[in-house]
Amino acid sequence: MTSETRDTRPFAVLDDTLMESWPTMSEDDRLEVFQSMTRGDASELFLTLDPADQEALITPLPANEQRVWLRLLPAEDAADLIQQLDDQEERAALLALLDHRMRPEVEALLAYQDDEAGGLMSPSYAWMRPDMTVAQALAYLRLQSADRVSMIYYAYVLDNSQRLLGVVSFRDLMAAAATRRVEEVMLHDPVSVLEDTDQEAVARTLQESGLLAVPVVDDEGHIKGIITLDDVIDVVQDEATEDIQKIGGLEALDLPYWRTSFFEMLRKRGGWLALLFLSEMLTATAMGFFQTEIEQAVILAVFVPLVISSGGNSGSQASTLIIRAMALEEVRLRDWFRVVRREVVIGLGLGAGLCVIGFARISLWEFLFGSYGSHYLALAATVALSLIGVVTWGTLSGSALPMVLRKVGFDPANASAPFVATLCDVTGLVIYFSIAKVLLLPSLGVQ
């Protein structure tokens, strides 16, 4: 096949090449490729995209085509797509395209925040009454599965007011005698979450329970929908992405990398970068405060990057570990004293290791090259003790800062590695020059 033929051939099948190139395409190119596909391939592609990409694809289409693609989605996915629109008139226009059965379901889902259990749930689930026989329940499940319920691993047992009484697995129903009542084989007091439960808490509930789905209920115990493991996988990925971006020292992106505009990227990254730059000015201030000491012992300036970067690195390590441990609820606020005590000991150990390396490096360079003169031992001791101090302080501050932020109501992930490193830079300089003032300068005859 010639290159000209290959360049002009539209994507006719959903292949790996298309899926790899899709994130880097412009919105116009995506729409052109999408409209060139057969209906089957286009449907397959549409269902694999996230809500933001789906919304971007159907917004430019005429209303009759929008209706086709919206009705292809289950209620919860249609709600996620519509939620991408900020304009209320545009939302209302898409809602009007839904059929009379799905529209109330989508409107009910849109009443919830997208990071709450109610915003994640599917209103389609299998249910039955407690007084049914097993034979009646199985026949009823067949009817529901032929209608619109796709997941029948579990069926939820409800009373006449739709209050959740119990849950029964399909396997248990199949194994039970046909004449037994559902209430005899169901599990009473099933695991459930409230409709306003945060999505991270929902993910933990599913993880800890080992269930494939969990029901969502209101304050009175009426079932509103279910959240499946598939729904939570996306939540976990989104939450982890947000935390990683914050730890990296930027505001979390609302859209995927390639869909974030140039100016939005500047705004998300520039604010934090400017804040960190202003914070780093304190480092220059600290250097200026010790200018006399530097002039009297210029060799001190050589080891400034070595010392302060060690403190920043240890602080970044500690903050990353504690932020992740708090996200997984391995560490809670009540554990603060244990964390601090543990990290101080770890910091001393890490500092001691770097202390030995730093002392050995200065001594070896003096032996091989005569780099530091007759006062090299005092210099080596200054650097070595400074490393113990700054690494211990970095570890302590890096582990404590996320817990302090959580205590005052902020996201611990805002204790980003660059922010902790900046904090440790300033304090590291103070520790380094204070020790030099005691150990090194007197040996040089400087008061």
C-alpha cells in the first residue's frame, strides 16, 4: 500500500493504532474519525471513552444524532456525560433527548455531586420480595435480566416501601430448595453506603468487604441504586491521579493531559510554581543572613547544595509515604505521636548513614588532592553533623505536615514534595551555618 493511500484511508475499524493516537488528536480530528466509522465500530469506540471525551464528541452533532448516542448509554453514564456541561440550558437540551423512562433516573443522579455515592451509582439493580419462594425469585430475576438489569451477582431484598432488608447471591439462590422463602436464604443487615458517602470511602468499603457491588441507601434505609466494582476502579484511578499531581506540586487537572488547554495548564502549574518560588526566596534571605560566615569560610558554600538537598529529599520521602498511608487509612490522626516518634528515629538513622558518607568523602578528597587544608576535620565534622540535623528535621517535618493539614481541614496531598523540600531548604541552611559557627569558624580563628 502506498503512503498516499495510507494517509487518505479513514479509520474503519477500532484498532490499537486508533486507541493509541486518540489522546493526541485534536477535537476536530476526533470528530472526523468518529463520523467516518461504521455504526458498530463507532459504538464500540464511544462506549470505551470517558464522559469528557463522549461529551466533546456529541456536542457538535445535530440533536437527532445526539439522541442516538445518549440512548446508547446506561443512566449513570448518561448522567456523567451531561454533568460535563456547565451550561444549564445545554444540560436541559440533552435531558430532553432521553426517553421517558431514563430521563427521571438521570435527573435523580444529577442531583448528587459526582464524587458522592449517589453520583456513582446505577439505578438498575435486581430485587425481590422476602416472601417469594426461591422458584418465584429465579423466574423474576430472569424477567429483570431480560429487561435492563445487567448485573445479577446479587439481588436485593426489599419491603413494600423499597427499604433494604437483605441481599442474596445468585449462587445461593441456585443452591437453595425451590420451595424455600427468600427471607430464609438471604443475608440480613447487608453492607451498604449512604447516598452522600464520599467516593473514596465507597472504594474502601468495596475493598474491605470483598463484594462485587454495594447498595446505596438513604438515611431511612431505602435503596437508591448500586455501585459496582467497575465504577470504583475509575474512582480509584482518578483519586490516585489527583493525589499524584498534588504531590508533584501543581493543582490537580480536571481533564486528561492532552485535553487540558495551554492556558489552563499554565494556570494549574503556574500558581504553585510561583508560590514555591516565593518560598525559595527565604533560602536567599537565609544565605544573606549568614553572609559574614560565608565570607570568613568560603568553603562552606561548596557544601550548601549537598546539605540542604539531603534534607529536602528526606522530607519528600516522608511526606509521600505519610500522604499515601493516610489515603489508605493505614495512618490516622490519632497515630500522630507514633508517626513522629518513628520518623525521628528513622531520620536519625538515615542522617547517620549520610554523616558517615559525607565525613569519608571530605577526608578522602583531602588525602588524595589536599582540597580543604589543615582544618578539614572540622569541616568534615560540620558537614557530617549538619547532615544528621537536616535529614532528621526533613523527615520529621515531611511526616508531620500532611497530618497538620488534615487536622485543619485541608487535603494532605497539598503537602507536596516541592513544598516540603522548600521548607527543608530554609531550615537546613540555618542548621548548617549554626553548626559551622560552633565547630568550624573557631578553628579558623574567626569569632
